[in-house]
Amino acid sequence: MAALGKIRSKGVILICIIGLGLFAFIAEEAFRSCESHQNDERQQVGEVFGEKISVQDFQKLVDEYTEVIKMQQGQENLDDEQLNRVKDMVWNTFVQTKLIENETKKLGLTVTDQEMQNVLSQGTNPMLMQTPFVNQQTGRFDANALKKFLADYKSQKNTNPQVAQQYETIYKYWTFIEKSLRQQLLAQKYQSLFAHCLISNKVEAKMAFKDQNEESQIQLAAFPYSSIADNRVKISDSDLKAKYDELKPRFKQYVESRDIKFVDVKVSPSAKDRAALQKQFAGYAKDLAASADPDAVVRKSVSQVPYLGVPVTKDAFPYDIAARLDSMAVGSTSKVIDNKQDNTLNIVKLISKQQLPDSIQFRQIQIGGTDAADAHRRADSVYTALKAGADFEVIAKKYGQTGEKTWMTTRQYQSAPSMDKDTKNYITSLNTMPVNEIKNITLTQGNLIVQVVDRKAMVNKYVAAVIKHSVDFSRDTYSAAYNKFSAFVSANQTSADIVKNAKKSGYTVQERKDITTAEHNVAGIRGTRDALKWLFEAKDGDVSPLYECGDNDHLLLVVLERINPKGYRSLDDPQVKELVKAEVLKDKKAEMLLAKANGVKNIAAAKSKGAAVSTVNQITFAAPTFIPATGASEPAISGAVAATAKGHFSAHPVKGNAGVYVFQVVNKKNRPGKFDANAMMQQIRQKELQAAGNFMNELYVKAKVVDNRYLFF
């Protein structure tokens, strides 16, 4: 009982302890839940209408589209710029598709299988023309060729692995085209429905025809705003506030952006670095001139231009090298050439120059055997039979081949990064064989019986060895630049200090306004994704760490000057204030000039008050008028002239973009041409559709799009 009483006496304390324990338990679970939610958020590339897309799903779309681009352009790999364009295209397509799907779902619009079949049967859609299923004779998409491919794809999947892989590549390409085509058709349906909401009539058409074809000539007196010095105009805070309120809709911002100051240090090679490379190149020049086979010398030099050893056109070489080839003697080696434009040192040895065909039609039979000797024996037998008049295709079929004629162009091989001995022998043979000659080419893996059937487009072809190397900075040069900049960064930790001391240290502070998460880098510098991540996590006035970026040749320091949140930019924003101030200044000058022009009844009176007088021709209501006296486009003049009869003076001064104007209408006439009501109605409708084309922007705003790509890409 004593123990029980003791416990009761400590009841309040126990309740507090238990309560704290429960709170800690609940808080821990809440923290875990919150952390899990944050981790999920960190994996989201973005969202549209609340529908999120994860980085994994987005990457799948990027990979899919990348393969399509590779296939369309015949490339093995895409560079960084191309990949960035792919990512932008994938994101924009994802967003636009979601916007359209949201609207069409409300309306019950879909693309049926029958509609897809109709498009395939017609075979004229531009997207279909990018597929391998185009009939070369008709120039149209062949739906039967697609059906045959799909049937073959199913049968080949479990047979020949190599063929199956080729089929798989084409199949993935087709499924992408089919998906894109459905999206395109759905968007076209919605846009067509939208377009039919806009109509025109004959009355409107007649007015529009008059506006386009009634042409006026005027005598114009201009009082330019530039005639009043800015310091003569007083602008108060209340003036700025009133004008800001009037123009406020212009300053609405739909995505957050950030303004920065930055110092970008481009590390350049020193004189010592250049001298060291010059010395190295002097050795390369001797080796290349003395070498019978330049391949080893070019590879040793790590040249930017590979040596193929086969005849190629000038297009295969960099522009500066191609420009020298015709002035060189065959067998000669150039001196070391310092190209300042691309910052390289160069040596060229011209090995041969010949007139050879750019396009070669040939056919071939590949001969194998139990070993090289067996293959060679079989090939000799086939070669002898063909020379005796045997049918090429018949023999080819005996070896499981078609022997069909194929065209090869120089472009197909001249950009190869390397070429083995067998390939060099093969291509050189095709280039130099006369028409109808048959040749037995011995390769490592067997023999090829080749016959050249036709040769076209004789051009100059060159075999040239090129050593081209960038003049790069050394490790010591980079270290010196890094240490100097690092010391500057350490000594200047605020924006004010950086701006104040940069010039003394030999650096330039640059500015960049309105960076958004849609960008791939900071200030156009490659390899700055970490800096971009920092930027959108930083606060006003923060100074970044020192970033090593670019192609390992840039040093970067960023200062976050201003965060521009979604919503209306305030009058405190320097860009907004400058724009508002310019508008107020214009208004104030206009008031002064309008007072000056009031009461003017003719051109002579306007001239006596200092107006610049000129004749302006071909004024129509349908287009803004360009005024040479002020160098501005003035829509207000077009409207005022249209409302003034021939021979009359303007009813009142006109306030324009660059000045105040009065005018006398000298003449009015109609341009030649007959009114066509139907044509004008169609033209008006097209203009209305163009004006309404911004509906996608409206949908975008309502979709509450979130773009977090900068975190991943």
C-alpha cells in the first residue's frame, strides 16, 4: 500500500513522462512519414494537374525518344546539346499531352482504332513518312509493308537473335510513331473543334478588305519625345505607383525565376603550354614526313582527326584542313599550322589525290570455309566461274545470299572514327575498280567476291593524314588559375565585396536575369547542374561555393541577387521599375507635347512650333505605320488616318509610341484588286485562329505545372 501511495503521489510526473513518451513515438512516426514524403518529392521530375512523373518514368521517355532520333539521323550517340533538346522535347510533349487529354476527357473526344486505320490507309501523314514503311515507287506510306513487318516481327523474335534485335529496334521505333500519331490526332481533333467556334461574315469581310486596301498619303508633323531632355521631367513615387497599377497585368510571372551575378573564369593555356606543344608538334612533323604508313604517327599524337587511309572527299576534313588540300603536292607534309580560330596546332600530309566516283553500285558474295585456306580455295573457284560468264545471282543463292546490287556513297564511310585493314582494302578496291570488274578480296574471316556495276559523280578524293590537337592548358596552369580564384573567393564572401574587388583581381562580374528551372545550365556554361541546384535552394544574397565546370576549363562563382516568385513582380523590382519609369517619362513628355500641339490647325503652324515635317505614303488601317522621323512603328497613326477624310487635317494631336503627331490627309485611294468575300472570310478566320492560338498558354497556367528537371538533368 505504501508503494501504491508513493506511486499516486508521483502521478503528475508519471503522466508527464508517459505523455512525453507517446509524443516522441508519434513525432518519430510523423517524421518518418514526412521524410518518406520528401524522398518521394525528390524523385519527381514534375507534375501537371497534380499528376506527377517520376525521374525513372521520365528517363524512360527520354531513352525512347533518344533512340528515335538516333534512328532518324543515323547516329550512334548524341552530344550534350542534342540530349538537352531531347529532354526539352520530351517534357514539352508530356505537358502538352496532359493539357489536351484533360480537355478532351471533359468533352468525350477520343481517337478510335478505325480512325487510326484510316490515317494509315491514306498514308500521307508526315509522321508516317519518317518510317521505314514508305513505298519508294509511290512515295506514300505502305500499310501492307507495316502489316508484313509486324507479322515477321512476331515470327523472328524466337529465331535468329541478330535479326530479332534489328526487328526489335524498328518495332520500338514504330510503337513510338504510333503513340505520337494518336497524340497528334487527338490534339488536331480538339483544335479543330476549337477552331469551329470562330466564324466570320461578309460584313466583317468587306470592312477588312477596306482596311487592307484603302491606302492614304499624308503630310506628317512629328514632335518626338526625344526633343525633350529627360532631366526636364519630374517623376514622383505616386506617378510610378499609378502607372504600375495600370500596367500590373504585364508583370505577372507564372514560374519562379532568379537573378544572379556571377564570375566565370575561363582557364586558358599559358605561353609555356603553347611552346611545349609546339615542340611536340615539331617532332610529329618530322615523323609524319618520314613515315611510309602515317597511321601509327597519327594515333600516337591523339589527333582529333582519325586517319582512315581510304579516299574521301573534302567534307571528311575540318574546314581549315580541307582548304589546304588542293594547294599541296602529293607526298608533301605541311609545316606546323597554328589555327587561332579553333585554338589548334595542325600538320597535314597529303598521301594521294584522285578523281574517283562519289557513288558506287556493286554486288558481292561472301565466301566462308572450314578455315582460311578452304575459304580462299572456294573463292578462287567462284571467281573463275564468274569470269567465265556464270550468273552472279545464281551463284550467290548457292551461298545463301541474294547478290543484289547495292549503292555505296562516300558519305557512308568517310566519317568513321576508325577503320581496320580489311575494311580499308575493301573500300579502296570498290573506289578503284572499273565498271564490271570482278575481284576476289581476301579478308581475315574469309573472302569477298565483288563486282562493281556502276560508278557515278566523279569527284576529287584525298587520302591525307592530319594531326590536329587543341592547345590545352597544363595541370600547372589550371592549378595556378584555381588557386588564384580560390583565394579571391575566400577573401570575398559577400556580393558587395565581390563586385567591389573583382576588377582589382582581374575578374569581371556579369549578370543574368530570370533564370528558371527549365534551363539546363547557369549562364550557358556546360556542366553547371550542381550550381543550378544550389541556385534554387539558396536565399537572397547567398554566395555559392567555387564550382569547377565547363569541359573542366571553367571556374564559377554565383551570387543570388534576387528571387522572383510566382505572381506579380513588384515595383521594387529594378526591371519593373525601369520599365514603369520609361512609361511615365513618355506620358509626361506626351502631356508637354500635346499642350504644344493643341490648337495647331495646319502643317505650317506645326512646323513653326518645331515639328519635323515629312510625307508618309501607303498607310492602311490594317498595319502599323512606320515613321522615319521618330524611327518608330505607330499603330495610332494608322487608326487616326483611317478616320480622317481626304483633304482634312487631324481632329486632334495623336499620342504615339515615340512622339506626338498631327497630319494632313493628302490623298486616299484603293489598291488594285477585286473583293472576294469568301477569300476574305477565310483570311479573317485564319487571323482569329492565330490570335486564339494562345489557348495552350491559358491551359498551361491552369494546369499548375511544376518543373523540377533541374534536380536531375
